[in-house]
Amino acid sequence: MILSNIETIPGRTVVKHLGLVNGSTVRAKHAGRDIMASLKNIFGGELKGYTELLQESREEAISRMVEQAESIGANAVVNVRFSTSSIAAGAAELFAYGTAVVLE
């Protein structure tokens, strides 16, 4: 599966447009990560626990989007985008979406 954040794939032709596909995951904060984040807020530095959580969330959302695209016969997803939103206190959704296409 080819994934791209631009609308076309250089050197390839879109022969069929299959429509919007998406994948999402909702993740909650972990108490241990919150404690470490609080310390980092005092002393500064990267919040590695949250960085890892977001990376895992992106991978899961992309995987679900790809599964959906494959199920409708796509061999590429173009114009891929991400969005996040707060669902509840301590929980957020990461949403990946794009246009499923068939490339020549």
C-alpha cells in the first residue's frame, strides 16, 4: 500500500477513485506517564511517554485506514492527514484519513 500526504504519486496515474477512508484510535493517559510529565514540566525536556503514546496511536490509526482501503480494492491512499481531538478528561482520539485510489 502506497501512502502519501500529497494528492498524486509522481510517475503514477490514478485510474480509479474509491473515496474517503479513515482509521482512528482513542487512547487514555497512563498515571505513570502523568507523574513523569509533571516532573518534566518542572525541569523541562521531552515527554517521552507521551511521544511514544502518540506514535503508537498514529501507527494504529494508519493501520486501520490501510485495512479499510485494502478492503475496497485500493493500492494507495493519497492526501493522508491526521487529526486529534479530546474525547474525555485524559483521553484523546487520533484520526487518520485520506483518499483511497487505484494506481496504474
